Amino acid sequence: MKSILIVEDEPTISRVLAAYMKKNNYDVFQAFTGAEALQSFASHKPDLVLLDVMLPDLDGWSVLSTIREKSTCPVIMLTALGEVDYRLKGFDTGADDYITKPFVAEEVVARVKAIIRRPQNILEENQLKYGSLHFNLDSNQVFCNGEPLDLTPRDRSLLFFLARHPNQTFSRDQLLNHVWGIDYEGSDRAVDLSIKRIRRTLRPWANDKHSIKTYRGLGYQFSFENKGS
């Protein structure tokens, strides 16, 4: 049974989330402060963390940063702060997803299921690996079957961002905000053109386990099908 650590200082919200998670057959642990969250994370080693940003002691960003020093466990941020810069801060700090309050509990369950179902990328010593596709996060390079890929810095940044969140769909606006920056004033066609160039570069490995998929009306996704080694 998969386990979920819920870090939320509002008892009512915590109880509702816990009830929905248990109803969907997840083992649940609860923490109400940042300190409790880190202690519970170390003790229980959950499969996913639902982490509120506003906590009475440590804030959620600090908790997330501490978790990321030791673990790649998926973390979904729960925040009433819906502005773009706060959402981007979550991704920059290592969050896998964010949900803005007020939220519908069923949506939280759906997000949890989507992240837990996704294949866990191999992350060792700042290396991401998806089949033949290999990311070196230290040198900021991408390889396919050991061959370096010739990508522009922007295209590489976009591919890195998508690869950090496999099987998760992002709209053009989300990708523009994160990769191009919130001050970017150009057309969202820049995303489409960048995706087109990346696909062209990846075309020799089109039959591999990874691909960039388009979901009409929703956005783009780095898809990875884990069929074994």
C-alpha cells in the first residue's frame, strides 16, 4: 500500500484530505508543522508528500528544500498563493506539482494518483535517465545512446523542465513562465517552435520509450513508458 504524508496546519483540511486518501486505499500520516513533517518524513519514508506552504514554524519551501537534499520523493505543494512567481518557486525548489487553495478533494486525489502512477526516473548523482535519453544536470547536457544532442540553450531548458516532470501536462503559458520567464512578451508560438525543434532532434530515437506528446487544448507532456530495462 502506498503511503501519503499530509502536511497541513488546518485540522479541518487535513482531516478531509486524510479521509479521501484513506478512501482511495492510501496509508496516511499527518503532520501539522514543518518540524513534524521532517520528523515524520524521516520515520515513515512516504511515497508522496502533500505539503502546505504556510506552516506555523518552517514554511513549506524550507521543508521541501530539506527533503530534496536527501530524497526525490514526489511532493505536491498546497498553497493559497496563486501568483505565477510562487508557482514557479515551487518548481524551482523541486516540487512535482502544485494545487492552489481552495481545491476540490477529488482533484487532489487525481493529482496524487497521476504522480504515483508515473514511472520513477532514475536520479543518481544529478543524472536523469529515460531509456536511451540521459540528462547530466551538472554539465547541462543531454545524450541519446551516448551521443550528445545539439540543442539550443532554450530548447535544452525546455526539455530539461519537461523531463523533470514526466507524464505531466503543461500548458503553453506554464512553459513560457517557467522556461522563458514571466517577463517574456513574445508569442506563445515560441513554445510550439521549440517543441518542434526538440522533436526533430529526437527523431532518430522515435521508437524509444520516451516522446513529447501534444494534448490538444491542454499542452505538452514528456511521456515515458516504463517497459522494464
